[in-house]
Amino acid sequence: MLKYNKVKSSDYDAILVISFGGPEGMDDVMPFLENVLRGRNVPRERMLQVAQHYELFGGVSPINAQNRELIAALYRELETNGPRLPIYWGNRNWHPLLTGTVQQMAADGIREALAFVTSAYSSYSSCRQYLEDIERARAAVGPHAPRIDKLRAFYNHPGFIEANVANVRTALSQIPEARRTATAIAFTAHSIPLSMAGQCEYAAQLHEASSLVAGLLEQRQWSLVYQSRSGPPTQPWLGPDISDHLKELRAAGTLDVVIAPIGFVSDHMEIIYDLDTEARALCQDLGLNMVRASTAGTHPAFIGMVRELTNERIDPAAPRRYLGTRGTANDLCAPDCCSLERLAEKVR
């Protein structure tokens, strides 16, 4: 947690950063994966296979370190431009765990907080599940738990788009200039089951964000593809898969590709293993030159966006900025938005 001498300008008296979490050593890996997969019908053999990915990096996912950097950058942004609210941090799957953080907030006397979830899009796993995590943590803490309101989805916010445009432009600059206009851009996001995708706007939001970035870069050769699927082969998931797409690009004569993980705001195992390791090895085998664009991370436009999203909830008169045609997401989700219960009802 980072604290300020608070200047309270609204009923909100804290910001809570909520993320997925990741292990920071080999002893953390299996307990972390057990948290991630609890309640899912995933064979232990598959869990051990995933654990091997972490072993390649000493059991350390970069996500926690990157969240610390994000929080430090946000601290500086708010210290300079306000509002001077304390910042707390809690994760879904690994320390600092959300319930412990909410307990600390209650002990500190926090009554109403705004939650910035490190996911730009709407789906069960990227939005609704975090709302469930918040309510579960509040219930565990009890009647003194603060009220926690989630900031809106930000996939089309100018700050998020600007950060991705800058990072893809930097990646393109590593391609020989004579080949740059023919370079393909593959925007990637974590795949989800088609049954889940049908209950939310995840795919449409990803397409909008990718289109905005490509348009501002004046790049016509781009595609939205997916990565990191983990379900059984019989279950249809969003595609095409990044590996299949790379093979198709090379077969069509493409020499260079920029992979831009627009579905993520920071690096974690799905980036450093699925893209930087597996996809890069495939590109080397194919003779396809690959450059991976950075995630939004601590880009100043992205950090400024978090402050702007905070201010628009504090002050209803503040402008609500967005790009594209889809408008802004609702501050408060409908009770069944992106809900697995609604999916279950539909299936029945």
C-alpha cells in the first residue's frame, strides 16, 4: 500500500488495484496453480505441465513486479495531479490476496473505494469474476468491509489506445524500413470458450481496440488472433490461434510480423511463455521475423488513464472519453452481465 496525506474530494477514500497475481518463486508455483484451477475439472497432469512453464523462469511470473511498477507510477501521477487517495493492492490468485487487502482497508478505516482491475475488457473471467472476488472478500471481512466500486472497462479509452499505438510503433521501428509497410500485425488476446464469448462483448471490444490501434498507425495488414487456450479439444474456443495464424502468414509470403498482446495490460506467463518462447520458436522455424510489442504497462498515457477513470467516478460532470463507435461501458454492470449463471440457464 502507498499512502498520502489525504485530501478527500468525494465519498471515495481509496483506490484498490486488483489483478490476477502470479508466483514469485518455485515454492509458490503449485499453490498458485491450485488457486487458479480450484473448482475446475483440470487433470493434475495438466497442472504439472503448466508448472514446467514457470520452471523455465525460476518460478517467477513478471505480473507482480509489473503491478508494483504500475502502482508506483500511479502514486506519482496522483501525487502530482490528484486526487491524493491511498492505493491498495490485492490479487485473485496469489499474495497479496484480495481478502487480506480488504481486511487491511477495513482496519485502516476505509469506507468507499474505487477498484482498478487490470483487465480492459468485458467477459466472465476478465470482469464478472472480479466482481465476485470483491464481494467474496467483503463478505469474509464482514460488516466493516468498505464498499468497493469497479472502474469501467477501458478497452477504447484514448489512454489505453495511445499506449498501445506507441508500443506497436516502437516494435515496427525494429523492422527494416523497406519491409515495414508489408509487415503483418497480429493483435493477440487470451482465448475463451465460445459459450462464454456468446454471453459478453469480449470479442467485439477486442476487435474495436485492435482496429483503433491499426487505424492510428495506418497499418492495413492486421488481424485479431487468440492464444493460451486451455480447455479440452472438444470444446470450441475463440480463434484463430496465434500459431495457426503465424503459419498462414508465412505460407502467404509474409516476412515480418509484430505480435501485439492487446488483450493484456502487463506481462505474465501467457506473454513470456506463449509468445516470447513458443511463438518466437515457431517463427524461427518458419523463417518469419517476429517482434513483440510491449504491453501498456506503465506508459504515461495508460497511467494517466487510471487517474482519469478515477476522476470521472468522483465527479459526475467530468468528461467520459472514448474512441471508436461503441461508447463507454457502464459504471455498474447488470446483475447477470457476463454471467455463467445466465449461460447455464441458456444451456438448460
